[in-house]
Amino acid sequence: MTSSGNFHYFNGPPTKTPPHHRFDKGSYVYLFENANERRARIEIANNVGTDDQDAFEG
């Protein structure tokens, strides 16, 4: 069985682009768990759905 969940947050109006830091607005944090393989990973995506979107996982 593989399960996943996500949440997102805004520290101000979601329409404003932060001038200095990419994590200040609109980051998504995903946690993926594979119970059968006893593995999990986390992924963080910034500015989802825009030209400035980026992500990393670990």
C-alpha cells in the first residue's frame, strides 16, 4: 500500500511574489510513504503552477 498526503500554506496574499526568498509564499510539502517497502520521502515544491516552479525531494 502506498499512501500520500499534502498541505500548503501562504504567509500573506498568494498573488504577491516574495522579493528575496522562494519559500515565503505558496510552497507545497508532500510526504510519500510506501509501507510495503518501509520507505518514505518528502518533496517540497515552490510556486506551483507558475513559471517560477521548482521542487526538491529527499
